[in-house]
Amino acid sequence: MGESLKLKGRLITSFFIMIAMPIALVIISSGMIIRNQMNSINQAYDVEANPLQVITNPTQILNRLTRGVYNEIKLCALKTPERLEDDEYIRNLNSEISNKYSFITVRKDDAFIYIGNETKLKMIENSLPAFGVYNTEIDGGIYVGGKNPFLVKQQDFYFQDGSEGTIFILTYLDTLVPQIKSSAIQCIIAFLIIIMFTAALLVFWIYRSILRRLNILRIATNRMKEGDLDFSIHSDTTDEIGELCEDFEEMRIRLKELIEVRLQYEEDMKELISNISHDLKTPLTAIKGYSEGIMDGVADTKEKQEKYLRTIFMKANEMSVLVDELAFYAKIDNNTVPYMFKDINLHEYFDDCIEDLSLDFEVKDIEILYENETAGNVHVVADAEQLKRVINNIMGNSVKYLDKDKGKIQIRIYDIGEFVQIEIEDNGKGIPSADIPLIFDRFYRGDASRNSKKGGSGLGLAISKKIIEDHFGKIWVTSKEGLGTTIRFTLKKSK
């Protein structure tokens, strides 16, 4: 019975085993029991008989034992009834059947004048039929049951003095009937044993192939209920339970991943709240301090008041930018940002971007180098506003970590088949190799000091990564400490 057998096949197999096995075993065991009993009957009664006769009409077998003598008595009663009064003749007939568990008894009126076996006669004398009751046309005699069963053959006749006479041939069955009953009891016992054996075999098979694995699933479910998601189950079968085990294992892995993501999300939220508290505290402290300075009269000149007010405005603006960035990240993280995708001419778009950025960067003494090696008619599929946000985030991050006297940012664009690749390289202080895999994580900032000059929410690059992936592109970074950082991303070309 293969382990890969489907449940339907197992049930069908069990059905046929439940029917076929008991039938086959009952036939075999019954045949052996009956054969043994037949051998015993043949030895006891010296008669040949087949099992069917023994089962259907056992007395018919014993009828053969005395049939010759009984026929002779019938013929004698019809033609020469006076011979039946001869004791010598009766004794000779009795001697012929005495070794066949039979004997002769002669009754005259109500008295027995000849008794072949007095002991046996006492067992049945009160049950013997009266004169004229027995139907001599019945072949085989009549069965007289009770505690002591007998086969009775009767022949009525009249004595010479006119008295009613009856000669009986009595065959006692206390050997045959118990043997037949014993055979029947043994067959019933064998049948019950076979049924129990078959049931036990099927229960063991079903338990081993079905219930045992279901019990493993139950244990795994209880372990999961208790919070243990490391309890894995594997099945080496391809039946329905094997498939269920595989589905359960996939569910466990998925659930574990979801919980880990949830826990990580909660950790990120704690870190976000801590970061926001820190980032908001700095401008709020400044706003509070400069406001108190104005109210307390510290800013006692117009120039000081204007300086204080400009500082308050700048700090409030920083807070507004931070809040806007957090609100946008919440939308993009929940996939609720409505992208407005359309075909954008790559050259025209980046020419405008560079022109907008050049003025700001010129004031900060940062040189922008721009090189576009794509054809003038190349278009990309993008949301112009969100793509501008990515560029601003990357450029702003580069400016934040420039540490050279002369800052330099290079923008290069290449055609790479179905995509275009944009590179933004700076000559800043670079990123430690241990931090490179983490810079696109939510709330991550390489600057642990979180000072106001290089602070921020740590969401800029995480937002950029999500936007690029939503544009069916990818983004990655390479960096060397002390030399600078290059961030590359791809955009899908319009067909």
C-alpha cells in the first residue's frame, strides 16, 4: 500500500479489503473446520458424505447406515410378518447395525418385548411414536430431538394373535449433532476473529497513513496557537494530507514572515517616533527661545527682531517640511499615492531639472556637471512630479554630506536597452561599506549624531526607492569613503 495513494483510493481499497478479506478468510477457515469434522464423522459412523450434505441434512447421512436393514424389515412386514416374532431373526438384524450407533426395539401393544440397547432406549422410550402414527412412505426416518437426539425408523405390523406390533430402528446422534454444532460454533468464532482482525488491520493502516499525520497537524496547530512558529512539518507523500501539510507549512512560513514584518514595523515606528521627537525638539526649542527673546525684550533693536523672526520662520519651515515628508511616506508606504504616468521626453525633462537646480547650487558653490548620452527622441514612462521628488531627494542627500571646499555633483544618463540609467555622483565623504546595504531602509540615517545641520527624517532615500520600484525600475548605490557616492536608478522607456 503506497504512501502516495490518494485518500479516495485508500477508501476504495479499504472497502474492498473489508469485503474481500473476511470472505476469503471465512471460506478458508470454514473449509478447514468442516473438513476436520467430516473426517471425524466419517471415522465415527463409517460413512462417506460431502460437507454440503452434512450441513443441509445431516440425518440423511445416517439414514444410509440402516437403510438395508430397514428395507428388509419393511419387506418382511408386508410378506412374512411372522418372522418379526422370531427373536433369533431380530437379534441377527440388531447385530448387523449395532456397530453403527443403532439398535432394534420391538414393541407389542404398549410393552417392549425386545430391546437391543436398554440404556439408550430409556432415553427415548417416552418419545417414540404410537402405532399407526409413523408414515412409512417417509424415507430417512424422523428426528427426535431434545437432550438426547435420535433418528427413529418405525415399521408397524400385526402379531399372529392380532396384537399391534411396532419394530423400531433407533440411531443415536449424540456424536454427529454435537460435531455439527461444534463446527457451526467454530465457524462463528472464526468469523468474529476474522472481522476483528480485518478491522484492526484497517484501523492500523488508516491510523498510520491518515490519523497519525493529522495528529501531527493538530500538534503543529496547538504549537502555533501558543505562539511557536518555528515548529515545521514536512510530508514525503503526495496525497491530500501531504498537500495539506505543504499548505500548512507555507501558511506557517508566511505567518511568521508577517509577524516578523509587523514586529519590525513596530520597531521602525518606535524609532520614527524617537527620531521625530528629536528632530521636532530642535526647531521647537529654537522657536521657543527666540520667541521668548522677543517677548522678554532681548531683541531690543529692529535688526535683532528681524533676525529672531527669520530664525523662527526658518525653523517653522523645517518642521513643515518634516511633517510633509512623513505624511507623504505614510501614503506611499500604504500604496495610496495616485501616480500620473505619462510619456516624458528625457532630454527636455532633465534639461529643465538641471536649470532649476543650477541656481540653488551655484549659491552654495556646488558645481553641477550634466551629460546625457541618449537620443533626443527617447521617452520614458514616469510621473513627472514624483520623479522630481526622487532627484531632489538624491541631490539633497549629496549636498548634505559634501565635505570638500569645492563641491561637485555629476549627472549622467545612458541608454541600456529597454531602460535608461541615471547616475548621480558626488565628491562627498562617502558611505562606510557596512552602511551601504541599509541606506534605503526606512528611518535609517548614517549620521548618528542627528545634528540640525545634517539631520532629517531618514525617509528620503526610502521614499525614492519606493517611487523607482513603482516605476518598474531599480535603484542602488556604490560608494568609497573619502571619495564620494554614486546613486544609480533605471526608468523604463516608452514604446
